[in-house]
Amino acid sequence: MRIEVRLFASLRDRFPDDARGRGSVELDEGATLGDLIERLEIPDPLAQMVLVDGLQEPRSREER
């Protein structure tokens, strides 16, 4: 599945400069928030706020 991602502040560097913090990531069906954060190589302390469809989700959300 393809996930649209927006990153802010220092995390914007995970995508090319011209993307302005926006990009998409291909993940396996059933992937979790943790899988996405790991795929983007975001260290745990930096993944402080996660929004899913515009709503804040706990960082520990591992639902499939």
C-alpha cells in the first residue's frame, strides 16, 4: 500500500529538498505506524507526534 507522508521541522530532510517534507512510502498491507517510522529511519525520540488522517495517534499505536 502507498502511504502519503508529511514530515515537519528537521524530519523534512528525509525527502528531497524540493518535496518540502512531503512524500509517499510503499509499505506492505497490514503495516503499522512503527513500521512506517522504522522505514523512514526516524529515531524514536523524534517521532513525537503522529497524525493519521489528520487526527493525532499515540506513537505506540500498533494496530493493523
